[in-house]
Amino acid sequence: MTQRVADYQERIRDGHFVVGSVPGREAIQLWSNDYLSLSKHPAIVKAQVDSLRGGRNTLYMSAVFLNEKSLQAALEKQMAAYVGTEAAVLCQSGWCANVGLIQALADSKTPVYLDHFAHASLWEGARVADAPVHAFRHNQTSHLESLIQHHGPGLILVDAIYSSNGTICPLEEIADLAERTGSVLVVDESHSLGVYGPNGEGLVSLLDLTEKVHYRTFSLSKAFVTRAGMVAGPKRVMSYFPYEARPAIFSSAVLPHDIAGLAETLKVIQEEDWRRQQLWYNARYLRRGLSEIGYDVDDSTSHVVSLRSGGERQTVALRDTLEAHGVFGAVFCAPATPKNHALVRLSVNAGLTEGDLDRVIAACRDIRDRRSISPWPKTLLKRNWQGAVRADRAQARVHSSLFEKAAKKLASMRGHGFGG
């Protein structure tokens, strides 16, 4: 233990790798998961404040003691109906949801298949369950199928949107494979809930896979901007989960003011579709802009944009240079990413303006031109980025026209009472 601490202190003697400078007032902050820009929404804040002032914040105990008439039970029914499943159970966090569910479903005889980039909480759940783990190459259904053929049907664990690099899981292919092989599919929708679907129901609902995906888990600290998690699935198993999942048993219940905030957030997310539309407009705008100047961001269309910088020194240099331009992203490194595959994640949100996004693109263009990162990361730009830039410029006028039309449509939506 003493040596481990000493090694750690030596490694961070110049400061921890993921912590940079303090952003100024004019900084563009792209490290938050508040995708729909709801953290200061007056209706949500009011719901939480009213709950606190009402003196109902007294449930400092495990949720196993709650009855069917509790505020939590009522919200669980609402959330289950929202995501299109039989039942749902609130948890203390997305981590607790994943660890608890896998620990409750698997044992030492259950093969567990994990995407290499699956969230750490899914890996931890398999470890706690003492299950045999088989990792498959990122988003490669064929590799997963070969593993299942060798080790037998089991539990497949994937993220709908992978939190570090923003790639989208091929859910339809994996759901079909799970059905063919008799495997159970668990999808973590932490970064897709509230964002995908007509009312933000998530990627599973949008793809009409609710009958094929057995369980879904959620962190509610992303688009739902609060401190909680959730598991959704068959009613029979959800009635078993709170009394078998150790994180659920041995942690205090989600507090009433958080439940009040979640209930109001659900209402806002369903009603204010303009926020989703603005988020997707912003995500397309940023990705298009970065792609046009040669950055390798074409592997996804999601709202999570990764600048892949490789080693720790290179990533620190990229972070510092971005921050010098007033742009703040989140640094991801091992164990959140494989070693020497560190990156700076830019989380797009609905509150960004075109001016903000143009500043980000301009900062990245300056970084590309100055080449101040040494050695230069091979994965940051497209391989033939000069040629790619010329090709993208040829399409720039078309995209500019499309973005102008989309911006007018969004302005119209806000003008007809959709803002807030």
C-alpha cells in the first residue's frame, strides 16, 4: 500500500492528469453531462425547493423499507411507463444500478460478455458477481457471436452511447444476436435517456427494441440532472432486485427533494422538445465544423465528441492548449480508457450558441495549424486530412444552407411557447 501511494504521488507531482486550470467567466465549458441545459430550469428548481421547505426530507433509510404509496414508488411507475417497460426501480446512482443489477442476475456459472468500452460499473458488477468475463472488440457483433458460440449463452452488457468516445452501439444487431443465442441483454442508457426518441425515451425505445432488450439501466445525473440511477425490466425481476442487490439494500433511499426534482424533470423533458432539437443541431454543427478542418470525429453522430490524443503527455498538452483558448473539456484516461488511448471529451449541450461552437472550432483549427503538441497525436486528425478538408469544403455551402434552415425552425419553436 505504501508503495502504491508513493507511485501515485510521483505520477501526479505536477498535478492530477485530469485536472486543468479554473475556467473564467467567458469560458466555454463542455465537460458537463447536462445535455438539455436543465440544471437551472425554474420549474425543476422550484419542485426541489418546495419539497425541502415542506419538511418531507426525512427518509434517511434504505429503500427496502418504503411502501407502495411512497413518492419513490409513484415515480418508479411514471418512469417505467415513460421508457416502455413493466417496472423500474430507483437507485442511488448509475453505478449502483449497474453493479446491483449484474450482481443480482449473474453468478460464477454465468458467462458475461462485455464490450471493451463498456462502463466501469458494468465490469465491476461482473466482478462482484464472480462471473466469468469475456470481452469483445468494441461494437463488433461478429466477435461477440464467436465468443458466445465458444462459451455459451449468458449476459451481454453494452452501453447505448459509450461515454468516453461517444460511439453508438449497434443495438439492433446485438439484440438480434441475443435473441438467436438465448442470451440476456442489458443496455446502459445513461447517455441516451432524455436525448433520443420523440420524448427522450432513449435509444432502445427509438429503435423499437423494448421487447428484445431485457434490462435497461440509467444514470439520472446526465440529461435528468439529479443524483440517482434506475433499473428497468420485467416486473417479476424488479420486485426481486431491491432485496437482492447489495447497493440497493445497504444504501439510503433517494431523498424526497431529488424525487420531486426528477418528477418535474420528466415533465419538462417530455414537453420541451426544442431542447432535444437544439442539442442535435449543436452536435451536428460542431461535428461538421471539426470534420471540415480535418479532425477525426466521423465515427459517430452522437452529442459526445472525442478528440483522441493518445498518451498522457499529449492529452495534457491538448487540454492545456484548449483551455488557453477558453475551451474546457473532460479528460479521459486509464482506467476510463485503454492505456495510451486518452482523449478530451467535448459534451455538447442545448445551451450552446453558434458563436460558442465557432470558438471551439477556431481553437481546434489553431491547434492543428500550430502543432504545439509533441509528439503530434496520430489519432487526432484524419489520415489524409488535407484531402478531407478539400472534400468537406466542397460541401460546406450545402451544409451552411441546411443549418440556416434548421436554425430558423428552432427559433420558430421557441417563439411559439416552447422555451423556458
